[in-house]
Amino acid sequence: MESLEKQALQVAKEIVVKFIEVGRISPANFAEHFAEIYTEILSTVGGGAASSPAKANKHKDKAE
């Protein structure tokens, strides 16, 4: 696992833990949310494209 992936994994873990602490995510549905959060963080810090066309259009509109 590359350093960037390890850092994204750590950040995703911290975010999910914080969401559990504030009640936004329950430990029972942790698995449903973790992969999506990790993927989004990895694409953001890796400079990848937005994960969906709708998000890409939303960011494009803000830039104009």
C-alpha cells in the first residue's frame, strides 16, 4: 500500500470515528459508509476526477 493510500485510509478512519461519535453513522452500518468515504478522500487527495458526473458538473459550475 502506497503512502498516499495509507494516509487516505487513516483520514477516512478518523472521519468515520467522528461521525460515529456524533451519531451520524452507527457502528452497525459502518461498512456501508467507510468504502465510499475512503474512495472520495483518495480521489480528492490523489487529484483524481470526481467520482460521479454530477459532482464534476457541480464543481465546474462553481468555477465559472
